[in-house]
Amino acid sequence: MTTKEIIIHKTILKECVKFWLMTKDGSAHAMACIFNDQKDRLIMSELSVDPMFRKNGIGLLMQQVREEIGIKEGCTDSFLWVELATWQKDWYKRRGYKYHSRLEGKRAQWLKKPLIQ
Ligand SMILES: CC(C)(COP(=O)(O)OP(=O)(O)OC[C@H]1O[C@@H](n2cnc3c(N)ncnc32)[C@H](O)[C@@H]1OP(=O)(O)O)[C@@H](O)C(=O)NCCC(=O)NCCS
């Protein structure tokens, strides 16, 4: 398990709150968002680890930190979408995400993970 320091920047917008995450060394970034009208849902997107730093648990760390943000903000579930038939879909499934629904207009689906047991 990696122990990289993560910088979190919170942006309060009219319709949502966004959390921008980046490792201090710039090896990875990610975003999470909570919409004002669905405050129980953490919506994740834009996870990316620099190819030079992959397979060291940084992606998992970014997931864990985003989920902790969601729990702290009072969200009950975390959502993200992935393209169908990709290894990334399996990557998220191995990290607790399950099928939720089809994503309209794309060959993709929403995955969901409960944040509270
Ligand atoms: C997906 C991503 C964030 C994972 O980051 P990471 O730091 O390598 O993640 P981890 O070290 O925590 O996990 C590595 C795992 O990914 C698997 N993996 C990595 N590259 C892979 C590949 N090309 N094909 C299949 N599995 C792969 C490893 O086998 C390992 O499996 P595990 O679940 O048994 O541990 C990173 O590969 C990435 O940035 N990809 C491009 C952007 C992207 O796809 N983002 C997600 C959008 S939905």
C-alpha cells in the first residue's frame, strides 16, 4: 500500500461541490462531486495515474481517499461510470463497485458502491 501525500482542493459551485485530488508528486489525479439536489451521492470521475507510476496501489489509494471524503460529507453511496468490456470495469468491481444502470447514449454503465455498511 502506497503512502503518498494527497492534496485535496474543494470548489463550491452553484449546483455542486467538487473535490479535486492530486498526489503531491503529480503522479495521479481524480475528481469527486456532490450535487446539491442529491447530497447522498458521491459521483467520481477523472481518475488517472501516470503510466510510470501504475500498479503500485496509487489508484486504490485515490479511491479510498475519495470514498472517505464521501463518508465525511454524509454520502451513503458512491457512483462512477465505466465503458463496457474494459479491464477498468473489473478493476472497480474488485474494489467493491457493482452494476447500477446503463449510461444513456454511451457504451458504458454506472457502477455503485455503498459507503456505509
Ligand atoms: C485504472 C488506473 C487508475 C489504476 O491505477 P493504478 O495505480 O495502477 O491502480 P492500482 O495499483 O491500485 O491497481 C493495479 C491493478 O490494475 C491492474 N491493471 C493495471 N493495468 C492493467 C491492464 N492494462 N490490464 C488489466 N489490468 C491492469 C493490475 O493488474 C492490478 O490489479 P489488482 O486489482 O489485482 O491489484 C490507471 O491504470 C489509469 O490511470 N488508467 C488510465 C485512466 C483510467 O482508465 N481511469 C479510470 C477511468 S474509468
